[in-house]
Amino acid sequence: MLMPLFCRAKYFYRNAMKHFFLITAFLMSAISFAQDNTSIKGNILDLDANNTPLELARISIKETGDKTITDENGNFKFEGLNPGTYTVSVSFSGYETKTIKVSVTANRLSKINETLSPESLSLNDLMLTFANVDAQEKQTNTASNN
């Protein structure tokens, strides 16, 4: 009678240890993944419109090729980055493009808060553009007439 009880205890101990190791391995992997929150987060505002959020601005990281756009509140986020220095480009159609160097540290959140202002096109630049287009049209017409 003692022998079967001993065998049951041995069986219970062996299964308990298997479960203990599986649970420990799962928790350790979950903790290690949870600690990898190396990321860049930011907010892009429209300087010309009293710092209102700039929706659909394009954000890209030169080194990784990652791209995203801002949400309706001007927010964006890149996650799972390796520690290092990144070149972040912020652009929006008709607005200036800004390039920012960002240092990312392991398990840290790097923040970017930036404003973009509309590109100004001087009257001289506009006249030069029209003159170039007009000259190209004249060349095309002259070539087609010959």
C-alpha cells in the first residue's frame, strides 16, 4: 500500500515540475517582450493654424524605411526600434519638410513635438515657373511645326 502512494507522489512531483518550468519559461518570455518598448512617439502641429493638429502628415525613418501618417490629433508612433540614432523626416503637402535626428535608447520612449508651416512661394518664383512652362510650350510647338 505504501508503494503505490510513493509512486503517485513521484508522478505528481514530476508533473508539477514540468508545469512549473513551462510556466516560468512563459513568464520570462512575456517579461522580456514587455520590456522592449523602444519607440519614437510624436505630435505634429500646424504653425499657421494656431498649432492645430496636422492630420495625415507623413513621417518616415530614413535608416529603417518605416513610414506612417499622423492621426486626427497629429500623433504618430514607431515601435520596436533598435537603440541608435535615426533621421526622422516630417512632411505634408504644401508645407515645409523637416528632418530631425533622434537618439533612441533601449527600453525608452523618445518624443518628437514639431510644428510645420506652409511653404511660401514668392511672386518671383511663381513668375519664373510660368516663364519656364511657357518656354517649354513654345519649343514643343516649334518642333511640331517643323
